[in-house]
Amino acid sequence: MTADADRKTSGVAVALAELGRAMIHGLAWAVLVSTIAPPSSVLVAFAGGFGGCLVGSQLGGSRIRTSAIFAGAAVLIALVAWLRASLTHGSFLAASFGPVGALRLASMLTALLVTAIASAATRAGSTRRAIFSVFELLLVAVAFGQLFVAHRHGSINRPFYLADRIIALGWDPTWLFLFMGGTATVFGLVLLLREQRFGRAVLNLGMIGLLLALIVLATPLVGMPPPPDGGGGLGLRPEQSDTKEGKGQREERGGASASELEFRDKYNPGGARVPVAVVLFHDDYSPPSGVYYFRQGAFSQYNGRKLVVSGRQDIDGDLIPHFPARLSQIANAPEVNENRGPLETTIALMADHTQPFALESPVEVEPMQNPSPNRFRRVYRAMSAVLTADYTSMLDASPGSSDWSKEQWAHYTETPTDPRYSELAAELTAELPARLADNPVAEAFAVTGWLGREGIYSLKNQHSGAEDPTASFLFGDRTGYCVHFAHAATYLMRSLGVPARVATGYALSESARQGGSSLLLSGSASHAWPEVFLDGFGWVVLDVYPERALDPPEQPMDADLQRLLGELARGASPIPLSATDLPKLRELARRISLTFGTWLLALCVFVLFLLYLVKLWRRMAPSLSPPSSLPRVIYRAELDRIGELEVRRRPGESREAFARRVHDRVPAFEPLTKAHLAAAFGGHQADPGQLRDQAAEVRREVRSRFPLWKRFLGLLTPWSWLRSK
Amino acid sequence: MQQAMQTPIDDSLSGAREVAERLGDRLRAAVRGRDEVVELVLVALLSDGHVLLEDYPGSGKTTLARALGNALEEEHGTPGIAAFRRIQFTPDLLPSDITGTNIFDVETSRFAFRRGPVFAHIVLADEINRTSPKVQAAMLEAMAEKQVTVDNQSYLLDDLFFVIATQNPLDLAGTYPLPTPQLDRFLFKIEMKHIDRASELEVLEQYPRASLEVARDHPGVTRSEILAARRQTRVAVHVAPVVKEALVDLARLLRSDSRVLQGASTRALVLMLPALQARAVIHGRDFVSPEDIAALAPYVFKHRLECAPGVEDVNKLIEEATGVEVEKLARASLRRG
């Protein structure tokens, strides 16, 4: 009887909940249908979901068996499919409405009927058994997920039909998704806290978890996820090798990105399409090789097995050692001369990098103010002396630098002791025409050319187990990826006496710019390539371009996204000079300065805090209040306590009637009510000791009659006291 | 349950409460399954109001009235006033048939007043809607004024003059329905419903003995006890100002309702206040609680409202308005002061 009474708690609340549920059904279907049908059908699908949900609630209350409802729904949907087929294939509709009209009409009809039937069936099932509400939750989850999934991997411009409008308004679509996700989560929480049955509470909890996971994964709430395999992209990050040595080495170099070059049997490109940075070109530039190389690190030290980052101070000084705090010049940068021209780029990082990178070869770098702190982790400008000279003009250059010490020469020409390298190198260079014989630069070209012809590019290979993986690659099946090629080329060049090293970073073809001024870098653009040092040129990229590849070619990045992010980065301005004296403080201030989102969060937290504070006050008031108001305060505290458990007085119900209604669950509440009313309407003073005993009895009864999980949920609900009247 | 109430009751009220309890026990023994009606009749008796019972024949109206009459024990000091009288109203009844008439006494050659059946403590006015408006008016005057006028001479009725009138709601052919202003004289109009299965079975179980005989096992009350209880109730039961406000607001709310053509009179409120006090006493309280309003409002207001055509459920209308006021009072009770 009490359960019946509870169910009828309030007609308005029930009707509102019913309408809300119908709205959710409608919206879920509209979202789902929007991907496969024209806008008119989306509207109709909303109506179908809305109506179907209402019908389903009625069905749930009817005497029809659950299995019959599901079977009926399946049959009806099949019937609708047949109807649609016959409508579109028949000539009647086409004759009356024209072919387009007929298709649209049939699509609308299908959308309406299918959504209505499916909604009615899921809703009816959900009202019957908790387990069937999984279908309903799934419907909503899939609809939401469908929205969010397109948004993942930093594709902030997707789904187009939502994001386009938001971006056109000048807002950040991420906020929309956060808002939607937040709303859904709050809704789920409310559902959870209102829930009377344990099974459904668990389901709701799962649902909330799912939504939260979706939000976190899809929106760059915590910044872009780092590239799956680190800055090197190919297992070059020290995190990959969890040896203590690797970490120590990294610290020595002040956060160099790659301390150890890793050969892997299989490079998994999963998630490699997540954008990690966007580069904005201040001027047009076509590299002679047709590929933009962004150098981040270099491996030049031979450790007996492979090349690693050198710990020596006089080596690889052309790298940017760390993120600049102010405008800083690169120590051993190449000069701007007839071979190298200046080019400015702005680089906005979306993922954390341990070491900055720039278009080779950087001359100076300068930190910039972040125009979009929610989007970018760090923005800096780099001036590079980019290669403008043709590769043929390098033939006359001499390898190495005359300024180098003996140790430096030795460092850059150290090779494995394996004699096969020099034998192979000699064999290759023997084919050079007599004019170019003994020209070290031409010999280096010969090496890369030969490797390009003979090597097979594949992310899958079997060399990592070998003592010398490069030898296994070069003298074995010659199947490998850039790390193998770069190592092989470097060893061969070094054995010919040409100073060479392996550089790492990002490489992307000129065509990836797609005519724009911005270039979007993703994990899949990670690359390692061989470089040689030529006098007057500095370190020059001499990459291997394998003619045969076993892997499918990379898809280009989304041009829209590339342009959009480029425009976002364009707003970057240099950090004012006066502030450069305190760059750390400035950076700190930027980090802790509250953005809109943080304010909102702070406000929510504050409101939550207030709610809990009042709740606590009302609960603690009995022990603090004077005896005159004790009956009222103690009654209120216990009213709150049972109100938390969804046992509430109905509007218009007298306090006595409410006490009688809850009598079978909390009998001790009745004398408390009496005492309160006697004080309020009769002006009676009650005995404080007796009142406290009665309140203690209420608490004892609540503990024994209500399950722990429910009491716990009730305690967590911050707004419960607002509803106890 | 009622005894479990912890409210300390004023000493001056213990007598009234005891009387109500004694009477209640006796009536409940006589009329099974009608506890609610018994309580309302008790409330009316203690608050000096009259009751109109609307029911079909054989539902225990007469038994109830008779049991009440029988419960009054003989007492010295009120000669010529019967404890209980029943008047069967018929179309051919004359006013003098109920009030009494002047009769020529041959021996003394003078007109002497012979008292009619209204000169009693408890009067059962059976099927009051079957008699002519003239007789109804005489009866209602007696109820309102506690006096009858015969040949320009007024005769006072007893202080404890309590009328239980009945009418049959179904068989309306040849009746003179009471107009709303006349219904206003009744404190309550009670629509009795069929008693539940267990109670009906109980009535049959005690078969060889009549209900009234069974009731005789319980002690009765005297006239002066009832009058004293009335006085105590009126004086000692506290009515908080907010409750009075709620009462007035309730009446105003009902009057302003667009579905109501004519709302309850101020007299209704004046009559209701002692009724609320009486109910509080019966429930062991010495203050009027919002629940009293919720419990009595339907019986007080239903026959006083004239609703617009098409309004089916007057009870719901009253319930809504009462709910608003009860809610107000309930919330006010949680506020400081």
C-alpha cells in the first residue's frame, strides 16, 4: 500500500519525468538518424521517438506480455522495411510526388515508424524489468557516443553540422560538447540519486561512467592526448624503454626527447592521427626535397648497438636544447647565406613535448603568448635557415667542418666494427661515374639512392632482436621503417668518411599543406632520417625514399581542421619584453589564471559546497539550538534524514498524515511529529531528553529499514534538504 | 494509537476528553464500521452543531441517532424533555406537529402549550427533504435559534439540543430538497458509505442481540457532562493565530475559485472553529492542528458551496483548497518563531 502511495507521489512530477524521458528518446533518435537521413527525417524521427516513448510507457502498464511486445516490435519493423521497399520501388509514389519526393516521403515514413516502434518497445521493456532498461540506456549512450566519437582525436571541427555553426559564431565547440556531456552526466546523477531500486542505480552509475569516459576521451579537456608513441613517434621516447639509464640520460640533457633509439618489430600506428602540433608558415617555402623536416633531436653517439643521443656538450649544438623562456639564439646554427634562406614559423603544440622542434635548421626561437590556452599547450616562434640551394650544388661542398676538433670528427664518423658496412659502401660507390668518383657527397647520395631502390618500407619487421638490428636489416631482408633506413644510411655514409647522424622529429610532404599556410602534424608524421654535415650548408637532410612499401599510404590530414587550427595559432603574439624578465612568473600566472571554464567549475563547486554546508547545518542544528526551538529543529533534522531516502511528504499532506504513512517504516517518527506540532501550534515545551531519545530511535529505525547503499546515496545528495518540507 | 500521543493535555480538558471517549465507545459498539461518522457526530455534539446524514435506508442512521439518545442517562432537573425523539418527515406534516401546539384544556378552559417532539436532547429528523418547506423552515428555525414560536409565544429548547437529520440521496421523487441557505444551518453533511465486509459480518455475528442492547453494556453520559465538555472545549483548546488565518484564507480561496458560484459563509467558519477544537480534544490534543482542518473541511464546506454547472467533483475542489492551506501551515511550522 505504501509502495503504491509512493509511486503516486506527485502527478506533476511523474508527468514531467515522462515528458523528459520522451524528449530524451526523441533527441537520441534524431541524433542517430541525422547521420543517415535528410533533415526532414530527423524531425520526424524526433517525433517518432517522443511518441513511441509515451506509447511504450502505456504498453508497459498494460497486460501484454513483454515477449509479445518485443516480438510485435520486430514484426512491425520488418513490415515497415517491406513497406518502404514497396513504396520506393513501386511507381505510385514516384508518379505523384516525383522521384525525389517519393524517396524523401518514404524515408520520413520509415524514420517515424521505426523510431516510434523501437522507442515504444524499449520503453515498455524498461518499465517491466530493470535488465531491459539496458536497451534504453544503450540507445541514449549510442546517440551520445555517436556525437562525441567524431569529435575525438582532436578533430574539433567535427561533427560538422554542430561544430561548423559554433565555430562560425566564434566559439569553441569543445565547450558545447562539455556542456552537453555535463548536462547528460548531471541528468544521470539525478536519475541515480532518485532511484529506488538497486539494479537500476547500478545501471545508471555505469551509464554515467560511460558518458564521462566519452567526454574525457572526445574533448581535449586535459589537452590533446600525447602521440601514442611519443615525440619520435616510433618508439623513440625514453618512456618506452623503462630502464633507469634512459631516464637518467634524459635528465642530463635537460629533457631531450629521444635518448635511446628503439628498434621495434611492429610499430602500431593506432591513434597516430591525433594532431600533436600545428605549424604556421609566415612565408611560402618549397623545400628542394619536397618534404618539410622538423628536427627535434639527433642521434650521433654510437653505443655499440645503435646510435643514441650524445651526452657531449660540443656535439649536436644546432638542436634547440629546451623550450626557450625568452628570445634565444641557437648556438651552432647554420648561417643564412646563398644556400640557406630565412623562414619564420609559428609552432603551436597541442600535445606535451619534452623538447621543441622547428623546421630545419632553427636559428632563433622565441616563446609566444598562447592565443588559445584551452587548445594549445605551448606556442613558440622559430626562425629557421631553410635549405634553398639545389642538391646538385652540394656536390662541390666538402663534408664536415674545418672548425671541428679531432674528437668531433671521430664522433660523427664512428661506425660499427662490422666490416660488411664498409664493404657494402665501397661496392655501392664503385658504380658512380668517374666524374663523381671520390666525391664524398656524391657517395652519400649513392647510399640513399641505393637504399631507396633496394629497401622495402614496412612498419612490420623482424630486426629488433638482433645484436645489431641495422645489420640484420641491411644484410637481411632490407625490410624496415625509417629508423632502420636512417641507421643504415648513417653507418654507410660514416664508413665512407662523411660525417652523418640520425635526426628525429616530424616530416611531412609539401603537398600536405594543401595550398594553405598551416601544416598539421600528427603522430603518424613522426620520422627519423639521416643527415650529413656539409661545409657551408650545415646539417643537410639526406633522406631515403623507399620505392617499395608494404603498408598502405597515409591518409592526408583533414584540411579543414588544419586550416582552423592554423587560424587559431595565428593570433599568437610575442611575449612583451618587459615581461621576459619574469618569464617563469608570467607562465605561472597564465597557468593559474582562471578561464571561463574554471570559473564555471569554481561556481559549481561553490554551490555544491553551500548545499552541503546547509545540509550539515540542518543535521547538526539539534545539538546547538536552544530548547525553545528544539522540537522544530530536531524534527527538521529527522525529516531531512528520511527525505534523503525519497520518503517525502506530499504537497497538501498534513504532517500527521505523513507520519502515519511512514509509520510502517519509521514508527518513531510519529511522536516526533506530535511534539513538533504541539510546539508549533499549541505553544508547548517538550522535554529535550525525550525528544533526543525519539530522534535516536528514528535514526536506529532508518538504519535497520533502509539498505546501506540507499542511505549512502542519500547522504551524498547535496540538494536533498531543499526538497524536505 | 490515539493513546500513544505524547502531547500533555490540559487538566481542564481531561473531563471533556473522557466524556467523548465514553460516548464514542458506546456509539462504536452500537454502530459497527462507522468510526469516522461516529467521530464526526461526536465532534458536532461537542461543538453544538447539527448533522445532516445522507444515506440510503437501512444503513444505520437511526441506530446511530437512537444509540446517542440512549446513551444519555436520565438526570433530574430537566422534566418534560425526552432524551431522544424521532420525527418522521412526511409531505402532510404540519409545523405544529414538530414544535407542539396550544391545546384547549376543557378542565381549565384555557389554552395550554403541548410540547412537540423537538423538545428533546437528541432529535432524529428522518428524511427531512420529504416534508414541505413550511415544516422544514420551522425545524430549521428551531435548530438555529434553539427556540420555537407558537402563536407568537416563544419557547426555549434545551441547551443540549442536537439534531441528526437524514435524507435519502437517491429517491428524490416527491421531495423538497433543502436549499443551500438552509443547509448552512447544519455543521456537517455526512455522506455515509457502505460499511466494510468485516464490520457487516460483525453486525450479523451479534445477531440475536440488537445493536442497541450491545451498546447498553457501555456506560452512558449525562446531559450536564456533555454541556460541561462543550464549555471546556471552547475555553481550553488553543487555536493558534496561523490556524485562524488559514481558516479564513481557505474560505476566501474557495470563494475566489472560478468553479464556485457561492462560497462558504462566515457562519460556516464560526461554526467550524469549535468543531476543530472538539476534534482536537477527541484526538487528545489541547491545540488545533492543521490536520483537523484537513479532516473537517470536506464535511463543513461541501453542502455550503454552490458550484458552477459542470463541476462534478466538489470534494476534489475542497481537497485542493484545503491542501494549499495545510501545506502553508506545514511549511510555516518549520519556520522560526
